[in-house]
Amino acid sequence: MLGSTHGTLTTDFRARVEACGETPRTAVHSTTASSAREAGALDVSGRPLHADVPDLDRFFRPESVAVIGASDVEGRPNTGITRQLIAWAERVGARIHPVHPTRPTVFGLPCHASVADLPEQVDLAVLLVGDPLPVIEELAEAKVKFAVAFASGFAETGDAGAAAQARLAGAVRRSGLRLLGPNTNLNAFEEFRDDLEGPAIALITQSGHQGRPVYTLQELGIRLSHWAPTGNEADLETADFISYFSEQPEVGAIACYVEGLKDGRSFLLAADRAARNGIPVVAVKVGRTETGARMAASHTGKLTGADTVVDAAMRQFGVIRVDGLDELQDTAALLARARRPRAEGVVVYSISGGTGAHFSDLATEAGLTLPTLSPAKQDELHQWIPPYLNVANPVDNGGHPVGDWRGRKIIDAILADPAVGVLICPITGPFRPMSDKLAQDLVDAAEQTDKLICVVWGSPVGTEEAYRTTLLGSSRVATFRTFGNCITAVRAYLGHHRFTAAYRSPFEDAPRTPSPSYRKAQALMRPGQQLSEHAAKQLLRAYGIRVPREQLVTSAAAAVRAAGLVGYPVVMKASGPQLGHKTELGLVKIGLTSASQIRDAYRELTDIARYENVPLDGILVCQMVERGVEMVVGVTQDDLFGPTVTVGLGGVLVEVLHDAAVRVPPFGEDQARAMLTELRGHALLEGVRGAPPADVDALVEVVLRVQRMALELGDSLSELDINPLMVLPRGQGAVALDALAICR
């Protein structure tokens, strides 16, 4: 962990905000005003293009608080909650008003019989009642801004609970107030240490207990500024808090434990705002497995979404997904506090050659760049390190140099290399003559460099003075307990800054008005039906996607004439609105080179269709395209995110290898190209075994045109499958050989 902070990082973080010539607080209101100007911008399908940032200042720092159902009777749950809320109100400087119909006082404070009897308009109402629904209307009449509902028994319990939550959400919408919960807890009212400085972590959790490891980072000197326990999210949701936290000048990173997303679009808009503001979002998202998804739904009553889509969407908008709570705390702590990297090169420096080799293997496998130090730098290091030891990277000092003046010289020499942005020193176990001096040298060097220094303290004890005092007492050294967490955090740190440096919001270029292609496509749509291959290809043509020369015919004679016009050899396929996998039914004939073959094929295809009772709109006579890489490009509807675009290896390989990449529109050309590099079979596009490189530019263009189709047709296009899309050699384009489209 990074230890307690001093002035250095605070100044560095404030400079990030003040670079625009504004004080931190002014920057918040300026950005919020910008959000207001953005409000109302919609894309071509009528969806918002910018996150609505709620003004939650009065939620986290209210001036007055009403506690509905307050109690001071010992042994009752409401009593303990009331006591904690009174203490919290005192800390934040809020006036507190207990409300209970039968109590004149609560803990010595005047108690009011109802919301209508409150002596002033309150900012926040905390509902300690079993059914919050009847209270919502009273709060609306009293013009309360925010409410918190602790009650359970809603969507997490099943259909009846979901219906009750829907009624509650409807009442909240009509009231005009904002609600946290139901099924939430007291985490928003925890006591945060005010003696810590520097950028803070803002925490969002749907299960309060899962945030405890991050909250306890304060004991290691890591500052926390907010905790939002969102519960069932009948109103306020994870996305609202991401948007709000990303505007707060004290927040250096946002840590999330997410069980289910209420609305995928809102989440992406919030992540987009955080990315534009350069605020890292680190998330544990439950639902990687079927079991995890089922448990999450039973706990919060929301969809977890297809995990491959969730994973791709997070990556697309820069959300750093981690698996464990230990990774969440370590990664968020590093991202909140470390300065922007000066270089991406990582050097591993250790007392032991075995330790350095082990760590370097893991780091390289994880994708970190470990540059070989220059011969000149190696010669410099060999002034203090015996010549028989390796100093190319990893750097093995052999142990003895760290015990004297040479140790600091070695560290400074490594950090002086312009290719080095991160120095990682794994200290596998404490050996005081060496480890204590090494730890102190690293801390001292960190105070004088703007490069990141990480230490992995491998001792299972964790009570050593070098760890507890020297390392954790440093504001500049990032200290970890495991190799894996260090590598995960450093990879996320370098990746985040690389991502935000090049980030451009895809919503900026999202189409706002329909294209001429949309009007053509509308005439081809058949609500509730699957289009025939011929009709699906007409849909592709409408969006400028190339298909083979072909004709739809209804007689053998017409088929022969069509083959002459298309050009031999040809492919013949049955075309009908109920046909999916034609090959399995024998409804595709390839490589036909003569009129007699055409007539025989026509008769055989129509006979099979008649036998299988498959209605046809005709037989397609198609140009035969053989040379290229078979790909698949498609559109599916995700329950959370709406239309998604997929690209992968085509033909039967898509079913066998499942080698595909997904993006949620809108996205730009850079993301379309990134999809291709994610494929395990990407090398096929580059040309293998003498095959020429494929026309990747044409493939990217098809992906972008399919995306436009997905955006404009929205949920009226339930599914689109171009398979195969034959990507021809470079410069020759791409041709959609087959297509399936299902209208909703």
C-alpha cells in the first residue's frame, strides 16, 4: 500500500486541477455547469449522449437531517442507527431532527410526530421504517432533497419484492427527491479520517461489507473521501455516483464493488465522464460465472448482463476490472496517489537473482515492458555491483551492496535512465542487515524522484519496522504484499494513463440524425420476422456493405440466365425468411460451372425445400468468392447495453473457437481496429503460410457501417449476422457472402 501522505502529492494533484486556471472548488462548479449545457443532447436513436451529474453535495454534507423512526430504546436496531446518525451529523455540522409519532424526545433531542411537523426544510431524510413507500409522499410535500431507505424485502427477494420496488421507484420519480436504496446501510455515514492528505479514494458498493477492505486502507494512511452503498438502486445508482465523484477535486480514484448494473447506458456515460476527467475507475464486477451471476441477481435483483459484453464495455471506456477485493484496494490506492508516468519501462531490482527472475517472468507474462538497460547503464551499475551478476533487467545486486553507501547509488542510477518509468523492488523476506537499509534507501529515493517506486514486502508477518514504519510511512512508495497485486496495479496504472492520454469520447461523434441509408433500411424491415438472405443482403447494400453479384430467381431457366450474367463459377442457395443454417439442410451448392449443373441444382434445392416444408422466396445465384479470410460481423441486443457489435473469425470457426471481440456503440475507428487485435486468430489477417495480408481497412469499414446500422435501427434490429464476411487481399475489399437479419 501507499503509506500516509504529506504535501508532495497534494500539490501534484491540485496542480492537475489548477492547470486550467481554476481553484479546485471552482473547477467542480464549472464542470457541473458544462454538464448542464450538455443536457438534452441525444443520439440518432434518442438516447442521451452525456451523463446527468446529480448534485450530491447536500447528500454527503447536509445542513439538516431528519431521522424517520428514530429511537433511543436500548436493544432496538433503530436505536443504534439513530445514535450513529447523531454522531455523524455532529461531525459534518448538520442539525438533526428525530421523527417518531409517540416520543417527545430521542437522546435528549426534540422529537417530531411526523414529517409535516419538522421545524425546517431538511436536506436528507433517513428512513428507519419497514415500508418507506408511504413516507415518500410526505417527504415530497416537505420538499426534502434526499432520502435513504434501509428496508429490505424488495427486488432481492423475487417477483413480489420487485413489484414493490417498482412502486417505490415510481413514487420517488413523482416526488422529485432522490433516494439511496432500498436495502442499503450506514456506510455513507461512516467516520472518515480527516488527518490524511493527498488525493482520496471514493468508494461505491452494492454490498456494504465488500467495501470494508477499502475503507480500512485509512489505517495504512490512504485517504477516503466518500462511501456510497447503493443497495438495490431504485433511484440513485452506481453511475450517478461515478459521475459525481469524477467531478470532485479531492478524488483521485473511484473504487467500485458492482453486483449488477441498473442501466448499461448510464454506466457507460458515467465512465466516459470519468475518462474525460482523467479519474480512474477500478471495479470488481460480480457475474463472471453462471453461479456468480445467479447469486448477484438474488442479492440485488438486477441483471448482471452477459459478462463478455460487460467486460468489453468496461475496457472500452477505461474502467479497470479486477477480480478480488485485495486487488481493488491495491490498484485503487496506487492509481489515486501515483503521478503520471514519465516512461513505460519497468525495472525489477532485487537482492536475489531468483527473486528478480521470478518476478520478471510474471511481469512480462502480464504484458509489462521490461527494457534491457543500455550497455552504458550496465557498466555504470557494475561500478557497485559485482561484474558476474546480471544488471540488464532484472537487476541483481547480490545482496551486499544494499548494506552500505552503494545501495542508494544503484537506485538513483536506475531511476536516472529515461526509459525507466517504474522501479519495482520485491523484498521476499526480511533480513534486517539488508532489507531495512534497502527499504530506507527506496523511501529516500522516492522523495526525490517523480518516477514510481513499488516495493513488494513478502513477509507473512507484516509487523516488521521496515514494513510498518519505513514503507507504510512513505507518501511516495507504493507497498504491496504479493507479486500478483503489484503487477495488476502497475499494469492498470500504466494502462490508465496511456488510455486517458489518447481518449476521445465516442459520444462526441455519435450520429444525431438518421442517414439516407436508414430511410432505405426502414422499408426493408419486417417487424417480428427473420429476413431472407436476399432481403438481409439488401439491408447491407443500403448501408454500403458490399455483397457478391447475385440474382434471385424462381425458375431453372432464369437460374441459367442469371449464372451467365453473374459469371461462372457460381453458388446457388435457397433463400427464404425461415432459413437459418442452410448448409445443414443441403440448401447450398457451390462451384457450379455449367448450365446443366445449374438446372440440376435448382431442381435439387427446390425439392429439398419442399420436402423440409421450408417456404422460399426464390433461389439465389451468386458470384463465387474464394480467396480471402472468413470473418463474422454481427449485431446482438444486450439486456443492459442495447445493441452490441461483434467481430470474429467466421465460417464454422466462430462456433468452434468462440474467437470474437465485442464493442458497445458508439465507438470510433481506433476501437474497431482494437477489436481485431484482440482476436486470437488475428495473425490470419496479417497473412500466414504464404497467404497475402487481408484488407483490414475494408474490414474496419464494414464494422463501422454495421455499427451505424445498429445505432440507427436500434432495438428494431434484434440480430444481424454476416457470416462469412470474406476479407479479400489488401486493397481488394470485403464481401458479405451470407447474412441473417431478425427484426423485432
